[in-house]
Amino acid sequence: MALKSTIYKAEIQVADLDRGHFGDYSLTLARHPSETDERMMVRLLAFALNAGPDLSFGKGLSTDDEPALWEIDPSGVIRLWIEVGIPDENRIRKGCNKSDRVLVLAYGARAVDVWWEQNAQSLRRYGNLEVWRLTAEDAAILGGLAEKSMKMAFTHQEGMVYIDSFVIKPERLFP
């Protein structure tokens, strides 16, 4: 018998001063049995950084046809495709071909450096791709915040993300 996802609830307030977006969101996150707290919380951070009325979580790790998050406008056009972790080039290519914009929020300590060294040359050809990285410390902080029921405030200003009493600074790798 297959293990079921664990359900997490998050009430988040987003104040994205860089984009001029403010909102309150009630989210349900399904954490796949093989997903870590870090990955789930990086997905939540990716939501907060790109929040909008059409942004939603994909079906999860067991679905190859969907990203971690995506923004699909009312006409069915995929505006934003978001991957977290260190996805393979095929997933990124698929996203770049299917959507207006692709964002990768990479984490995984030294593994990100190795992944970027191996893939940077081929990924640079995609004009609609952004790649960001979180430090191992930032990913660990996020993972430590995971609870079944969460209330969090995210403030994004000048590249810094303030989450309650923590500060995270994603680093842009590309472009």
C-alpha cells in the first residue's frame, strides 16, 4: 500500500515590496512521503516570492508533467513554471518550452555548485530562465520552520526575504 501525503496548512502574509504585491493566502501543502521539510518549505518560499492569484502548487514529486509551482492564467497559458532543488535539464527545457518564464530555486549545499557547473553552459541558452540559489543554512532555517499548521509573514525587499525573525537572501545565478 502506498504511503499518503501529509497535509500542512499555512496562513501567510506576503508583502513583496520589490514587486508591489501584498496579500494574505490560506494554503494547503501536500508533503509527499519522500519529500523533506526543507523542500516543502522552499516550495512555500517560492510561493511567497511569486505570489499572485493564479499561482498554485503542482501535483508533487510523483508527477513529471508538472513543476513544483506554476502560474496558469485564466486562458490556460502557463505564465510561470517554478522548480525547486536541482532539477535536470530536461525538466527545465520542458518548462522553458511550455511557459513564458521559468524560475529555479536551487538548494542543496555543495550539490548546487556541482549541478550549476555541469549545467550552466547549456542552461544559458534559455532566455526565459532565472536561476536562484539558497545557502544550506537558509534551507535548514526554512526546514526548521515546518509545522502542520503555520502562520507566517514574508516580506521581500531589495532581494532580502524577512520571514518572521529570520532573514534569507537568495543569490541569483542566472541571468
